[in-house]
Amino acid sequence: MTKYLRDLSLRRLSPVILLLGVYGFGISLAFQLGGYRSFLHASLLPFAWMLYQGRGTLPWSEPLWWLLGLGGLLFLQGLAMAMGPIEGGHHEVLGWSLFAAILITLVPARVGPRGDHRSLLAVITVVFVLVQVGAWFWRTQPYMDGRFLGVFSNPHYLALYALMALGLLIYLIDFYRGWRGWLLGAVLVLDVLLLILSRSLPAWLGLVAGALVLLPYAPCRKAVTILALSLLPLVGMHLSGWIDLSDGMKTAWIYLASDERWVLWREFWILQQESTGWQWLLGHGFGQFLNDYMPVSSFHAQRVEPYFDFASPHNYFLELLYSHGFIGVLLLCLGYGLWLWGLIRGINHSVTEDQRRQGMLLLSLITAQAALGFFTMPFFARHNLFPVSVLLGISLRYIATREKHD
């Protein structure tokens, strides 16, 4: 009896709890349910048990050690250089993001006795798109034309998740055939509609970047088909008179010419000039930009509450330069460079066509997310790093699998 209870305990339950924790974390992010940290907390016990039981058998691949090394340096450096209160909890977000990426590498390869993760991801993606479209048209909140941005509070957040869903849907349509493929195709059209309704210009920049990075790999006929499917709803809305593309282009140009980022970057540079030599090299630490920027901010002078001040310069390089100095910018470039290089090697050394498509999907999503987030979100914010951690964890699994076949 004791042996049965021991076998039934953490040894068998740990993978199940870990699987539920990871999927709960991802679903909470996608549907903005809150409680995403609770799922990570719940995964601490099975993670610790697996570490204890694993004793070297866990998939501690070389890319994972690089992640821990680079992420750990950013974490410790940001804490060490912070001379004041750490605003925004960015150090906590970085720590939990690293933990989430590691957890994803430990998730069992199969969901249930027979299925892999694709079927479950397909269901979640379809439900996500339908919920966002439904929330847009049937729930109201005074943000944009009286509409609620799906379940999100910011158009760029909706655009980011819709963009990730778009890439996943394109991959799944190519994988599933018959009525499933047609269903996913209809959902893809709705997802493109979400991108249009979000009015996020960086989202289209991300879409273009994610497509361009695949040009060396995608057959021309398939690339043209995908592009046509993506643009068809936009053209149809223009022809129907619902959206005027010419007015949209004029609005985009006016938006770029008067965008507040130009003011923010200019004033950031004024602030950065006051940095010491060590601060140019190692930065000011986590969360210091918000309070340091207020004395030189023209936005702060125009608003009553400091709550509305910018917490970052809306530029990954400038943000890392202020928080972590030149060292941080180099670590960021090194990390992304190794990440992308690992995926490119995995694609080139894929054994099957499906493995190749998986690598192409990850490469496209990472590029699209970076292009969208670069100008719209603080790098260390949860809306940026938590989606990055999901892509990073899946990429680490993919890279480790490809290395075993080399």
C-alpha cells in the first residue's frame, strides 16, 4: 500500500501538474484572466521534485544554459545597479519569465495517451479568436470608438496575440486537412479582422517582418497564397466601403510624423547624458527610468497624475541602455542572435518537413513579436516578456530535439 501511494504521489503527478500549470499560464495570458503567476507558483513543487528525481536526466541542453547565464546576468545586474525603489516589478517579471521558459522545456511531449500538443493548441487558438471577436462586437468600453479591445486594455496587446494566433493558424491549416483545415481557414480570416480592428501599425510591421524572414525557406507559390489570404479581407473591406485604405495611409503618415516617441527619444537622450561612465556601461538598474525621466519629461508637465508618465522609452535598445548600459544591449543582441541562429540551424537540419515547418513558424513568430514589441512595450513588462517566454521555451525544446539528430 505504501509503495502504491508513493508511486501515485509526486513521481506520477508531477508531469500532469506541470502540464496543467504551463497551459494554465498560457491561457491566462491569452484571455487576460489574471492568475498567471498562480499557475507558475503551482508548478514550483513538481519542478523541484523533478529536479530532485532527475539528477542529470533532465533536458539541460546547452541553449538552456545560455538562457540561464544571460538571463541571470541581466537579473543580477539590474538589481545591483538600482539605487532607488524598483518601479514596475520588472525584475520579478524577468525572473518568472525565465522560470516559465524552463518549465515549457520539461512539459511531457504528449497530451494524454495518444495526442500531441497540436490538437490542444488548435482548440485554444480557435476559442481565443472567437472570444476576441465576440468581445469586440458585443461588449463595450470607452476606449476606441466605444468598443472593447477584445479582452485587452491596449490595442497593441490584442494585436500581439492576434499576430501569434495568425502564424499558428497558418501552420495548423498546412497540417490539418479536410473540414478541420476549412474551419481553421475561416478562423484565420477572423483573426486578420482582429488585426485590422486593432489599428496597430506596429502589428503590420511585425506581420511583414515575420513573412520576410521566411522568404529563404517558403516556396514562392505558398508564400503568395498566404499573402493573398492575409490581404483578402483588407481588400474586401476597402471595396465594400467599410475601410478607406487611402485615408488609412494618410492617417498613418500623420501618426508617424506626430508620434510622441520622437519627443520621448529626444528627452531620453537628454536624460542619458547625465549618466556616469559606470552607468553608461552597466546602466541605472531595474525600474529607474520612470522616476528619473519625470524631471525632464514634457508629458509629465502636461498631466495631473504621475501615473501617466512613461515607464520606458518605447525602444528596446534605449530601454536596455538605461537600465543595463552597453553591457545590457550587448546581452540582448547576443541572446536574440543565439536564439535565431539556433532556430535557423534547426530548420536546416530538420529530418522531416513537419519539423522544418515548426522551426519556420517559431522563427516567424519571434521576428514578428520583436518587431511589434520593439516600439510599443517595455521590454521587461509582463505583456512582452511572458509571451516571449512561451516562444523561448518552445524554441528550446525544438533546438534541443534537432541537436540530438545532428
